[in-house]
Amino acid sequence: MLDTLTLFAGSVGGSLIVAVGCAVVGVFLVLRRIVFVGAALAQLSSAGIALAILLQSYGLSVMFFTDPLILSFLITLAGTSYFGVLAASDELPPDAGLGVVFVVAGALAVLFLARSAQADIYDLFFGGDVLLIPDEQLLILAAVILPVVLLYYLFSKEFLFISYDDQMAATLGYSVKGWNVALFATFAIVITFSIRTVGVLLAFAYLVLPPLIGIFAGSRLDRVFIGAITSAVVGTLAGFVLSVYWDLPTGPVVIATMGAILAIVWGSTRLTRRS
């Protein structure tokens, strides 16, 4: 086991950073019942990458802003600002807003690539290889995602307040729209860099499975976060070892491992309640 983790030390470290960041973000997504915001943000991220490819194919470059990762992040950040304002508004149901962004961003991504001279469907749905995380990417992840986790720790009261009772928060003088925009901005940061690193499927799994495990395992909110982070870490480490042992793709094995943990925790919770 240790030999496997040492052999892929950089990839394991990067995956663990992504796992922790997504697990923390995912708790808020699940509790607010907007988990599919991750899918919408993934489409926005793809649209940003496709636009960057289109601009580069025509020789257009604006400093570092046309880099696929940077442009993807900026567009995703703009989308999360929209979600943040929408969450504090009664003009449009949040799920409808997610649907609009999902379909429009997906269509634009395809259209941008259709007009690109170097269009490649893989560039649109860029994978991110969990086994090929370079050292410089590991440093970037640590510098970007870990501060977001710290931000959640420092302002957990505010984020939870506007998530659970936004009307009371507004009555007490909190800027609900401002805090929502800040919260959704953290979603953009974590999801964009996570998708770039480990791919859409594994990043989305990190956003959903560990938070659900934490919710089933803990009755208090602090235990929910601890359960989510712990299951994400354990699932990642076990998934790497099992994927090498069985010679299977690492990402799907990590997802299956977390799914098995979820099934065990859910089953144990059901048995405990019955007894």
C-alpha cells in the first residue's frame, strides 16, 4: 500500500487536496439542494475552454486572459455571481436558473469548437488525468483550494446563516446577496481547478458522495464536515491502492470506493435507527 502511494505521491497529494476542497464545498451544495450547480459550472468551464481554443485558433491573445484555465475560471466565476444573486432572489427558481446555464453554456461550447480550426472534442470535455498531476499543478492546487477551505472555517457562521435562514440574516443586517456571491465564488474556484486536475466525473463525485456520507454519519454540522472530509480522504487513498492492485482506471475506482463507503454508512444508519 505504501509503495503504491509513494509511487504516485504527487497524484495522490493533488487528489487529496481536490477531495478535501470538493467535500467541504459539496456540503453546502447538498444542504442547499443545489448539488447540480456543479454540473452547470462544469458546462461553464467547458465553454470557457472552448472559447479560449477558438481565440487561439484565430491568433487572438490578451495576455494570460486567453489561457484556457484562466478564461474558464473567469467565465465560471461570472456564472457563480449570477447564481449567487439568483439564490437571494425570488424572480426565478434556482433549479430553472441552473437549467438555463447548463444548456446554454453547453451549446456555446460546441459552437465555439465548431468554428475553431483546431477543434477537438477532447479539448471540450478535457479530462484531467488523476495519475498525471505534475508537481507545479500540486503547488497551484494547494495555493488555491486550501485557502478556500480556511475561508469556510473562518466564516462558517455567515455562510451557514445565509444558507439556512436568509430572511433572518437580511433582517439582522447581513448582505445576503453579497455573501451568496462570495459563497458561489468559492464554488467556482474549487470546481474549476478540480475539474482541470482530476476530470469532470471524479470532481463531481467528490462534490456529492463525501457530503452525503457526512450527513448520514453525523448528527451535528461539525461531524458532517469531518465525515465528508474523512470519507473523501479514505476513498481516495483506498481507490489508488485498489486501482493499481486490480489494474483498473483510478478515477472510477475511487468513485466506486466512496460509493461503497456511502452504502455501508447508509446501511449502518438504517440499522441503528431501527434498533
